[in-house]
Amino acid sequence: MNNQIIAIWGNTHSGKTTTTMKLAKELSEKKKNIIVVMCDLSSPTLMTVIPYDTGDKSLGNILSAPQITQESILAECITLKKNDYLTFIAYKQGDNLFSYAEYDREKAVDFFILLRHLADYIIVDCTGNMENDILSATALEMADIVFRHITCDLKSLSFYESHLPLIKDRRFKADGHIKILSNIKDYEAKSAVIQRFHGVKYQLPHSQELEEQSLSGSLLESLTSKKGKQYSNIISQITETLISTDSETAALKSQKECSFKLESLLDSIKSSIDKLKDKIFKSFSKDKR
């Protein structure tokens, strides 16, 4: 199990939820167990994926409980009949800022630590204003990978001018964020934005089909339009990079474990030889007397 936490973060309307869903779908099709955590409480977005009643299950029930356990997390998980590898934890429709008791950073940390043991990948759809959202801020801090979404407009520029200073602390590892230029329209001056935000790794095009899927609650459906397929190809590239990176990490970990075991074995053999030499020396000395 890879146990990776992936945080999707960026300004409002930058395509965070769309990327979250498409990446989760792609990874699940690779038979990876995925838990999607949707942090938005001010405007719960689960209905963009599951446009039907999910009962009383809510992320708020987990975070407001006196203690978080794996059992309490699993009790609030929403599964899909058509995909055994994909699970959601989100606020339910109708939830708001006053629906649940407040929680602290320590509880958010416990939540993500427990989640690591439940799936291969935890994908967190963060809210933009992490200064008002403990869960999103904690996800950015604990994530193994952060995909930072940028759009080709002044709103995005203004957002990052205000929010990047908030994650300057080394615990956020902001320099390691993977930058995605998202929802790119043909008429937008993307070259100027790329120059402004150095190191953009992926570019996701705008797609009318994606907008229609979001409005109809069908973001987990495949894309068939030309722009939609271009978008899907980029998501596939991101997915392959994640899986290959995990494989390399696992291989390095395995090599280190083998090396450690070999060193331990050599130390044991050396110790046995030293004991044998000492025994032979003592026996020789006794016979000589």
C-alpha cells in the first residue's frame, strides 16, 4: 500500500474538484484504493459527483466526535456501487459552519494519520481559504504531494499574492508544490501567467463537456469531446507519474531494508567468528599450561 496523501489546492473556480474527481477515477481504474476527502463546508460539493441522497453521513460527524477512530471514519464513508476502489468522505448537503462543534489541528492530524492506513491514496479537495479551514491547512502540511492550481486571470494572481505568504513555513514544503495551469481557455494569455508562476508542470485545458458534467453531477463519467480527451490525457500523465514515483520509492525502500538485513547478518556472523576465536584462544591457552 502506497499510503500517499495528495492535496489539491488553489483559488476559487480553478478546477480543484474537477481534477480531484478525474484523478481519483483514473487511479481507481488502476485498481488503487482511493479515499476522496472534500473539505468545503461553506458550499458542500459532493452532489457534483453523487447527485442523490447519501443519508446522514458527513465529514462533520467524524471531526466533531470526542475521539476519531478507524471505525468512526469508515462509518461515514460513502461508496459507489459501480466502483469498489473509490470512497468519499464529505460534508452532506445542508451542512454549514454552525452544523458541528469546532475541532482543532490535533484532531485533523489524527484524522489524516488514520486515513493513511485505509487506502493507497488519500486525495484531499482543499478549500482555497485555508486560513479559515483547519482541515485544508493540515492537509497542505501533511500531504506527500500538493497540486497547486493556477488560472489565467487576475483573481488567481491576487489569490496567491495573499495566500503564499501563509505557507512560507518550511512545514508546508511550498517549494515542492506541483503547479498546474488549469481551465485554460483559448483566448487567455497563458504564456504571461506561466512566466509569472515559474515551474508550471501541467496544463489542463478548459472543456465545455467538463462544465456540463459538473452541473449534472457526472464528473466520474469519461470525457469524449476533443478538449475533454486532451484534459484526460494530462490526467493520465499525472497518474502514471504518481504510480511510477511510488514504485521507485518502494524499490528504494526495499533496497534499504535488504541492505539493513545484510548488514545485520554480517554483524551477526562477525560476532560469532569473534566468539569462536576467543573460545579457541582460551582453549589453546589452557592446553599450553
